[in-house]
Amino acid sequence: MGKEIKRRNTKQRKAILEELKKLKTHPTSYTLFRILKRKFPKISLGTIYRNLNILKEEGKILELTGGKYGCHYDGCTEQHYHFFCIGCNNVFDLEIPVFKGLDKKVSKKGGIEVKYHRLDFYGYCQNCKKKGGDSYG
Amino acid sequence: MGKEIKRRNTKQRKAILEELKKLKTHPTSYTLFRILKRKFPKISLGTIYRNLNILKEEGKILELTGGKYGCHYDGCTEQHYHFFCIGCNNVFDLEIPVFKGLDKKVSKKGGIEVKYHRLDFYGYCQNCKKKGGDSYG
DNA sequence: TTAATTGCAAAACTTTTGCAACGCT
DNA sequence: AGCGTTGCAAAAGTTTTGCAATTAA
């Protein structure tokens, strides 16, 4: 409806999206900032945040709200589920089938309008499992 | 292991837990702060945060990391799933059966150690559905 | 050319923390 | 009495924003 903004394809925005598509360990905004600084030494956190919000709005990336601070970002927008390692704080994609039809079922049962769902698993990744044993709790 | 701390049962902590058990719309820390201020006009946000962390550590409440800012808190620690209304920002419990055994299955398949999972639904609640129609998108 | 974007700095917001006074046990 | 807890204020961490300069189209 309102004012359409004509986006430009800046080097910075391109690089952020590219990095997100490449990385398997979905980084936080700050991690992304440190990575991008290698290529753009003067890049600012403001630019990172602005572009993450734009890319999210355009549906090109996913925002994963896993921890208390700092969302993690995912360059793959196909629906899939995630595993959050509580040892190393990394986030991994899981290759388990998506529950299709679940949203509709829940909508009907609850009298609500479910748009999407998110299924997150928490625990220790292969690496942290090896290192920590069960001292982790 | 280390130093066991002997907790005291203060009025403030008791009231916070009580409020959380009572409310169906799981509040954020700040909402809780405003509610508790009615009973304790001088209560501070620091007290809210400290107690939420203690209660969480004691396993008496659940921390729901739904939005970018501000976790929501739930006074019920039985495993269950949640619905986040993207209209009014409230969070509701869902009464759908829990996927038992899912954690084990995913652990095996992924070579990881899943401790628990979280299933969140997003959309419009009964109220917001009525008000907004599909202008919400 | 021109309007979106950047880098920078400051502001806004959430959460934590140091400390003296207070209050459970 | 002893020490965990509170309220307050300041600090730390995350995210947004105003603005002049830059840059993609």
C-alpha cells in the first residue's frame, strides 16, 4: 500500500546475505559483524542490523530467537527445524521431516489463526558431547 | 559441588511466582514489573530480574524466548507448547499432545544429545483475528 | 542526478551488578 | 546475629536512529 522503497543492491548487503547462505553455524548479528569486518573494515553494526531487518522483511533470511540476547540468523528460508547447542552456542539445521498440516490442525482446535510454527531442539552437539560428558547436566 | 545458597522466601519472590502461576498470558519481565508495582510500589526491575533468574534456576518457572526483546515467563513447568500472538504479543498455552520420544529419535539420527525441545506456534489469537481480519497478512 | 545506504555517534531498551539498608530465619 | 535480599543507581549488552557523506541506479 504505502510508499514502495526502491532497494539498492549494495556490496555490504550482498556480502551479508552471501555469508549467511554459506555458513552452517547460523551466526548472531555481532558474529556477522566481526566476519564482515574482514572484508569491510569500516562496516558498522548499524549497517548489519539495518540489512538484517531488510533481508528479513524481504523474506530472504530467517531470524531465530534462540537465546536471551542476540538472535541467530539463517540464510535458508525453506521450512526446517533447528538444534541449539547449549555448550558452544552454535545452531545447526536438522534434517528431519517437517510436520505439514500441523498449523491447520492447531488453528482449528484452538480457534486461532496459526501462520507458522517453529520447532527447536536444545542439547549438546557432537563436539560438546565428546568434550563435556555428562558433567554438563 | 560448590556453595549451596540458603534461599529465603521473601514476599516479593512469593508474589512473583504467584502472579506467574495465575496469569494465562505469560508476561515479560517488564509487564511483571508493572503488575508487581501495584502491590509493592517500591519494587525495582532488578528485583524482578534477580527473582526470575532464581525461580528459573530452581525449575519453578519457564523462560520463553519468543521475541527479540524481552523473554516471556510461564509459571507452569509441565512440558507443553505455546502460541505467540503476533497481533497483541500475548502468549498462550496450547492443549495439544506433547511429542514424546521425539528428542531421542532426533538424538540418534543427528549424533547429538537432545535434552528438550520447544514447539512454538505464531499467528493471530481469537481476539486479534476478529479485529484485524486478513489485513494483517 | 537523486534517493537509498553507509559509517559514525548518540539514544533507546533490556538485563546485570555494586552497595548500603533491610528483613527472613 | 548472620547473611540473603531489596531498592537504587550505574554499568553492560543489544538494537535503533539521526545525520552528513557516499554511492548505486
